[in-house]
Amino acid sequence: QAQLVESGGGLVQPGGSLRLSCAASGSIPTRNVMGWYRQVPGKERELVATLASWGTTNYADSVKGRFTISRDNGKNTVILQMNSLKPEDTAVYYCNVRYGVGLSSLLWGQGTQVTVSS
């Protein structure tokens, strides 16, 4: 059964950095889009960044220039390097992957907490 396993969240001071990792296992085609979303209580889950296996990236305006998404296609792993973190980046971060016909199949990770606070 396919699943995503995330790691790397935690507490960091404003201006600091964190690195999130997400590893996909199971029957996930190599042609896919992996990405990160985040959610705070009372708000909808929002896009942070996505990276397709063919190289196309997409970033939320709020993280451009600070966050970098990368992936290891051979390992179906996606990394989110977060620099210059701000308190408003505090959220639960979720990894996801879209795959299959029309990229219509969707899988979410369990989420990892990122807290930016002094």
C-alpha cells in the first residue's frame, strides 16, 4: 500500500532554517507531482510548493525566495528547505503526491508541525 512518511519538523527561531523530508513508498508511478501544503487551525490547507517529476515547480508567493523544493526521483523523495523562517510560517506541513491518469490519484502524509517562535 502506498504511503508518505514525513520528517524534519520542529521549533525554530525567526530567521532560522528547517528541512522537511517526505519519502513515498509503495506503488506510486514515477511520473507524479510531489509537494508540500500547510494548515493552521481554522484555515484551509494551502499550497507551499510542488515539484513534478518532469521538473516543473510551483511556489506560493509567500515563500518564494525563502523556500526551495527538490526531489530525488529514484527514491521518490521530496525535500523542502525552508530558510529565513517567519512566525507566520508556523503550521502543520503536509506532504502530498498526485499520480495516475490525469494526476487524479492523491495521497497525503500524516503532517509534521513547524513552529517559528522566539
